[in-house]
Amino acid sequence: MYLHGFLSSPFSQKANESAVWMAEHGYSDYFHCPQLPMEPYEAGKEIQAALERLHGEQVCFIGSSLGGYFANWAVEEFGGKAVLVNPAVHPYIMIKQYVGQQRNYQTGEIHMIDAAFGEHLKTYERSVSDPSRYWLMVQTGDETLDYRESVTKYAGCAQTVIEGGDHSFQGFGEYLPLVWDFAQGGS
């Protein structure tokens, strides 16, 4: 299950790359990418509803940016594994920079972000109970988030730290075979 980031959508580049790779390998039925509502409580409800539609299937989340934050929450609440791509670690602090009208990068939809978003996001913060269930992928050139926060939070988890790059995680598609292997029980 791909969980997109803040002001993003299932039409993001990484979501599309994931969907195409899964289709090319005959795994289309296993790819799910819900449109997450902007409001954190609604996003959490949508993730839970998407999991319920899978009727207990084992899930590996690919969470990008804010989607990584939600993926951490989902693994700790519902089980499964997560590949966290340049994940947000403390989005409830950073959201203050986005209070007001914000435009979705793919859809152009306008969202109103208010101060309550931070408190709502904070309720989804979870610690890592089992490091073997996570794989952190970060690029040091991330211009949006400090990769070192992720490296610290996910210490003990599998980590791929790439010098350079950016918040979009350049070259993500090259890692999809390894993501599939991790989802299937590899490390």
C-alpha cells in the first residue's frame, strides 16, 4: 500500500513508478494507493478503511514523506512492514509553515491548513517496536526534511542513506525489486 505525502496524491511520480512496476511483474492486484484526505484524522480513517477492504491481507506500506509518518503509525497499530522514503518524523512541528491555503502538487486542489493540524498529526506519532519491520530510505540532499532525524528515529532498522538526491528520492524506481523482496520477507 503506497501512502503519498503532504499535498500529494496517488498520481505522484513514486506512486506511479510503483504501480507500473507492480503491473509489469503481474502484481497489479496487490498494489493499493488510497487518496489520503488532507485532514490527519480523516487520513487515518482512510488508511484503516483501505486495510479493512484487504480483509486481513499482509501489507507492506511504502510511505513517502508524510505518508512515511502514517506508515509508521499503521505498522504499529495494524501490523505489516514499511518502507519509509524520506519520511516526516515530526510533521506536527513543520506543519506550522503551511498554515493557510495550500495547493495539491498533482491535482491543483486547494486545501486550507489550520493550526489544529499539528495537534491532530501528533496523535499518530508512534515509536518503533520491531526494527525488522522497517526499511528507511533517505537522500541527504532532501531540501524539505532533515534526513538525520529519520536516521536517528529508525536506528536499528534497515537503512539506505544515499549522498545527494532530494526530497523526491531520485532513482526510486531502481529500488522497487528490493522493495518487493522486503515486502515478501527479505531484509
